[in-house]
Amino acid sequence: MAALLAQLPALPLHEAGKYVAGAYIALFVVVVVYVAVMAIRVGRIERELDERSERTRSSSAEPERGEAGEPAGS
């Protein structure tokens, strides 16, 4: 493989520049998409965590009721 690569001529700079720019643009797009997906996931997890936290607070604030609607332990 190294012998094959050694025999291939390098692209002249005026031709290689567009490929390098294209590679950087493609990499930038991939990174932006990745960051956007992670931001969406983090937002979804935060909303779910807030909902669960609210449910926990509201269930702990309400006293438990017995069979007849009286507070438990009465």
C-alpha cells in the first residue's frame, strides 16, 4: 500500500485547495449536526427531569389519605 501511495503524484495546490475546503466544510456540517442533535436530547432530558421533579414534589406535598378520606394515622 505504501508503495502505491509513493507512486501516485500529489495534486497541485491550485487543484487540491477545493478538496481541502470541501473536506473542512463537510466536517463542519457534521459537527454542527452532532451538536444540534445533542442539544435536542439534552433539552428533552431536562424537560423530563423537570416533570418528574414536579410530580415528586406534588406527591410529597399531598398527605396520604386513608379509606374514608381521613389523613393516614388518625
